[in-house]
Amino acid sequence: MAPAFRDVCRQKSFIVTAEMGPPKGTDTSRLREIVHQIGSSVDAINVTDNQSAVMKVSSLAICRLILEAGGEPILQLTCRDRNRLALQSDLLAAWVLGIRNVLCLTGDHVRIGDHPQAKPVFDLDSVQLLQVVANLNQGRDLAGNALEGATDFFPGAVVTPGADPLGPQILKFRKKIAAGARFFQTQAIFDVDQLKSFLDRAQPNGVTILAGIVLLVSPRMGQFLNEKIPGVYVPERLIERLAEVPKEKRLAEGIRIAAELIRAIRDTGICQGVHIMAIGREEKVPEILRLAE
Amino acid sequence: MIVARRKPLAEIEAVVQDCTQVLVVGCGSCMAVCQAGGEKEVEILARQLRMRARLASRCQIVDEITLPRQCDPEFLRPLAALVDRYQALVSMACGAGVQLLAEQFAHRPVFPALDTLFLGVNEGPGTWGQRCLACGQCILHLTAGICPKTLCAKGLLNGPCGGTKHGKCEVNAEKTCAWAAIYNRLEKWGRLELIGRIWPPADWSVVDTPARHGTSLAEESAP
């Protein structure tokens, strides 16, 4: 069994988490294989919650499978699909099933997903969801009712260091810390200086910051991230680097870029670790980490 | 004011085509202002229905009337002497007006000619924008007069989501991020502390549907 992520954040000098998305359907074979391949290389595995508002298997179920496979799961929980009753009920369910870490997010809007006709919920926002977790940890629900058995979640949240404008992002970041977030996983970082200037300005003390690392696999992906994904900036030199190598070697080059970023973050010590999002190439995480050593 | 949009002609025609006598009822308040169901729009719809009936060789009489308002029984009274001449009423009021008309003249079918959209303001010629959700808990004094419940696609109370890009909204890149707008205005005022505290979750119990407001409630419950 993996050590508790809470203890890892307290004790380890450089922390590594990775993200994976549940399958769309009931075939969990690839997922089980990935957990087997990367479970021992990372400190915890995030499981996304209907990411990009695309309907998949619930994060809760996949977190439980990771736990059974000996891994340490981080439950991603968004406010898009559940009201306050369902959120609290699912949090209690997660605790009962042995899940100890929860990442609280607002969630992408349903209009950008695969069920754009759906009614979005957003009864709570990510800050209020963090407060809910803090309440449950103290044995109370949001309405103040006593629980028969409290939770003891290790709560986390997300932040976008490259957000434009940055002021409102810092305001929300501080609210998340005040609401009880103990760790942060950032939006993808490709420029270490950008992360450093954000952290210098935001001054987060006493929380674990894990820099988001996205595995680039093509120059087009770099352009796509720049154009479409809020707060993500892929420097032109990285896009050119990928364009200069032949197609069949681009994945390897992307792995090298990710490894270099991880090394730069670790060597400069600007934050406590990294969170790797190797979208669809999760099996490459151990290789990225080996190269980063 | 309430903003609405007229339904496509084919849709309105489909529900009234079997009626030989139809009265199109306009609403002279919000619906006239947003150019969806005032006197002018009543005239246009009535003409279109007549023309369609003639083209289909249907015998149909379409008359017109526009009331100052359809959301108050007092203004509906003049219709009492008229409605029995018609097999159906076509209301060009908002959803509230349609329902009061149907309630007051329950023996006649009332069909809506409009889709009611939102509470909003005039943003320019022929353009209206939503401003209010009628949430029953106004917080505009804290948000520089910009409503995040209405203008943020997610109705967030504690700042922007991660989808905001260059001050625009995740859902529609043409729309300003409400939280960027609130932040900018408060920053100019030097009043950012107004949004610095964590706001608790909204209390939806104050807007239980169907909502009612007024003194008659208390009178009704009195013994």
C-alpha cells in the first residue's frame, strides 16, 4: 500500500503526482494496465471527474480501483454535476471507500462538453466545496448537522499561474487557501519563470504546490494549447523544437521537454513537486521521470 | 424589463390552424419595448397568419387587440366581452401574461406566440442583454453593480473559474468574464476588499417556485 499523500506532502522533498481520465464505457483494462505501470513511480494518481464536461465513469469508482491496486488516489470533484447534497454524499462515500485525498474544482461548463443540452448545477463553487470538506472533516455537514463519524480528507485545489488577468486568479487562490486547501496542482506550466513570478506575487505559505506538466506530442498540440486553453503558454522555441524532429521522434522529444521542465523545477526548488498530465500517454510517465533524474 | 422573442411563424400557425376565429392579443409594456409583442408586432403576426390561411385555402378570421399589460387582471377586463367570439387567443405577452390570460378566460385555449428569455436591458438598436436572475438575494452593492449570478455562466460567487481567457468567458469567447469585470471596476474604486471575503453558498429556499410576494399572502393565511 502506498503511503498517505498527506504524509508525502509533509515529508518528501520532491513530490510527483499524475493524472488519468476514467474510460468512457465499462472497459477498465487500459486503466488497470496504466495504474500497474505508473503506480510505483508517482506519489498519487488524480482521477478526473467528467473532465471537459465529457461523460465518463465516475472518479469515485476509479479511485477505489486504484486503491485496490495499491495506489494512492486523489478524487477530483467538480461542482458542475451535483448540488450540495450530492457533493457531500459522494464525499462521505469516498471516505467510506477509503479515499483520503480530494481535489476540489468548479468544473468545465456543460456547453463545452459532449452533453451540451444538460442543466449545469454549480450550486456551490470550488471555494465553498473546500469549506464543505473542512466541515465534514470536523464532523458537520454544510447545514451544521452532526455526522455519525467524521471524514479526515486531505483537500486540494487548482490554480492557473498564467491566468489573464492575474488579479482575480490570485484573489481566488487566496480564498482557496483560507477555505482549507492544503495542496495545489497548477494548470500546465511550460515556462518556469512564469510560475516563479506567480508564486513570488501570490506568496502561498504552508501549502504544497505541484507544477502542472503536460506532455507535448506535436507542434500542433503546442499551438492548440496556446490558442484554446486558458492560462497556458507554450513558448515558440518548444513548438519549433517539436517541429524540427521527424514525426516518429516527436513523442520522444516531448518526453525530453517534460523531463527538462521537471528537472528545472526540482533544481530551482521553486515549488514542492510536479503534477504530470500525459493525456492519453500515461504509460510514459515513468520514462519522463527517469529522464528527469 | 422582461425580454422575449417571437416564435417562428410555422410553429404559431400549427397550433391555430384548426381555429376559424383567432384573436391575437398584444402586450403594450415590456413586449412592446423589446419589439416582440406590442401593437406593431401584433399587426405583423395577424397579417402573416391571414396570409398563410389564404394560401392554404383555410377560412380563418384573425383579429387584433393590444392591451397596456397582460400581467394584471384589471387590464384584461376589456377582453371579457370579446373572447367568446373566438375559438382561441394567441398571446404576445411574456409567459406570465400568457398564464394570467389563460387563467382569466379558462374556457378558451390561449397559445403563446413568444418565447420569454430573460430580465434585461437594451444594449443597442434591437439588442437586449440579460442582467438579473431574480434570485431574491441581491448582492450588487458588493460586486460593483455587476451580477455574477447572472453574468458568470456558472453563477460563481467567489471569483472566476479556470476557464476565463483574456478576460473573456469559457462558454462564449465574445462575452466578458463577469469576474474580470467586477475585479477591474472594484480595483479602479480601490474597493477590492468587497470581494475579498468568502461568500457562503446561495440560499435557494428564498426563491422557492412558485414564488409569491405581497400582503395578500398574510391575509390569506389569517383565520
